[in-house]
Amino acid sequence: MAEEPCQCSDCQRFYKEHDRLIREFPTFKQQKELNWASIQSFRTLCIKITDELQRELSERESNEDISPDEKHISDKEITEALDALENVNAYLYSIEALIERIFETKISNNIESKFKEIANELAPDPLNIDRLILNRLFHETPDSPDKKNIN
């Protein structure tokens, strides 16, 4: 028997985002570009934060008379974050190298069409009227306006 998908709020948010990305970027080319942009934006942000934290730590070391009230983030917290972000940046660089290999893959327009077709099956528009009606029927929502007219 197939395991039911998790219904916690984090997983539900993930499922919605997953489906949205399939709907909005249904081709192989669009998925490649989306993933590339995502990795690049993540690396840019991590690098900027790393630089900022290193600058702040350096300023603190050269200016020992900063009062504890002015330190919103402890030196230890900054050092731990820098270590973690260095690891994250290394992982992101590795992922980028893998994605570069994916960019070398070319597929025909016929296969791109197949991507679109399957994307519609995997993640149909949640606001599509047919899907809304089916959801009401499956869940037998008591407030469904159509339920009164079934019999």
C-alpha cells in the first residue's frame, strides 16, 4: 500500500511550491535555467553574508571596546555561521558543477512537448474548475454549493 504524503504545514508548503515550479516551468530548458538561477542566487546570498560576517568579526577584533549591548550576534555565533556557510558554499559550488553538465544535454522540441504534457499531469492547475469540482467530490466538502444539487 502506498504511503500517504505528509500533511504537516511544511510538507504542504513544499508540495505547493513543487507543483507551482512544475506548472510555471514545464520544459527541460526552463527547469535547467530555473535550477541554475536558483543555485546562483543562493551562492550570491551566502557569499555576501559570509563577507559581511567576516567584516563584522574583523571590526570587532580591531575594536575591542564594543559593548556587549552593541553585539547583536555573538562572536561565537558568527564563527560557527562562517564555518557552516563555507561548507554550504562548497556544496553549492559542487552542485553548480553538476548543473553545468546538465546544460550540455540537448533535447528535441518533441521531447520538450512531452515535458509539458507530463507537467500538466503531475501538477495540474489547482484553480482549474474541473480540479476544484473533483476535490469537492473527493473530500465531500460540506460547504460545497454543488453538493445541494447532486440529488
